[in-house]
Amino acid sequence: MRVLVVEDDPGIGGGIMAALRNAGHAADLFTTLSAAWTALNVESFDVMLLDLGLPDGDGLELLTRLRRQPAPAPEATTGAQPDMPVLIMTARDGVSDRIAGLDSGADDYIVKPFDADEMLARLRAMTRRAAGRSRPEIEYGALRIDPAARQVLRDGQPVALGAKEFALLMALMQERPRVMSKARLESALYGFGDALESNAIEVHVHHLRRKLGDGLIRTVRGVGYFIPEEPA
């Protein structure tokens, strides 16, 4: 999962980034509304963590602007996604503040200081709802995937996956049966500052096929990869 973090406090921002990366997520940190808006329009993110008190304005301004943005064309790989899940994180703990945030389009609201595990659980819940799932676990043929524990079982037996392998599996599983291009998968797995080998996606796909079966991930030559809607 690719996370956009908008937070101007270095200590809080650093802690959030560490928690996200330790959980296997790609994440990018921006400290102003203008920088975050630019990032939203040049890259693709799955979810946003949004502070409200920022140097160049209120985070609700960014949220309102995002929700009013027209949806990009289906074939677009970048561009602000108006339906992106957004978690507000702020020290404003009044009922009226929470109501204003939710009515402005936020999917959830967490008050500082907060526990990193609670933040990660709220992110999982938001992305699960966005994907139209109510159950926390994903069952697909012989596979059972637990996003919270980052565990994969195949025929009841645990399968050890690397962080990027698990992230790739989740990206394809959540988008199935849509074909995801190599560029889109790179965007989902790597932040702006992450080192990226030119064949990284191909290597991860190869490893997943070896561990989970050749028939799981399909290739559309010259386009990308996908997982069928239903298992074979």
C-alpha cells in the first residue's frame, strides 16, 4: 500500500513513517498543503494520512479540494483520486472538530497522540471498506491472507513472503481482475526515495509464482499483471 503522509511535525512525521515502513507499506511524507497537492497529481496513492494544522493552511482545505476533484480517466495512472480514503490525524479533539472533518469527506479521524498500531488498524479498515470487503481476511482458492498479521496460508500451511512480495500480492488481490501495469505496481510498492531496480516487479512476481503457484498471477504481455476474479 502506498501512503501519503501530510504532517509538519518532524517527530510525529518520522514516527508515522517508521511505523508504516515497518508494516511493509511504501510511504511519502510532505509538510505543506502545496507539496502534498503536487504529489497527489503526479503520483498514485492508496490512502492519505492528513494533519490539519499545516504551515500554509488547514488540512480540511486539501481534503475539500480532493473530494471536489473530477475523477481521472480510467486509463490514467496518476492524478488526484477524489475517492481516496483519508484519515485525519490532529490534536483537535472537540466533537465539532470531528464532525467538521468527517463532513468534509474524511473516512476516519484519530486524535493525537495516538498509538501506531491503532493507526495501522484504522488504515486497514479504511482500505478494506474501499475495496468492498467486510471480512478482515481474504480467501482465494487455497490461499488465506491475513493483512493484519501479514500472513499467508496455502492449503493451511504458512508461506513466508518478503515485505515487497506481500505488498505486491495485496495490490494485485485488491485490484483483481483489473490488469495493473508495471509502473502502477512500482508506484504501489515504492516511495519517491526508495531504491528501485529496473526488474524489481518481475523478480517479485517470479518469487510469488514459485511460492504460491504458477497459475495465481497472470501476465498480459506488454501491459501488466493481474489475478483473476475467481481462482481456477
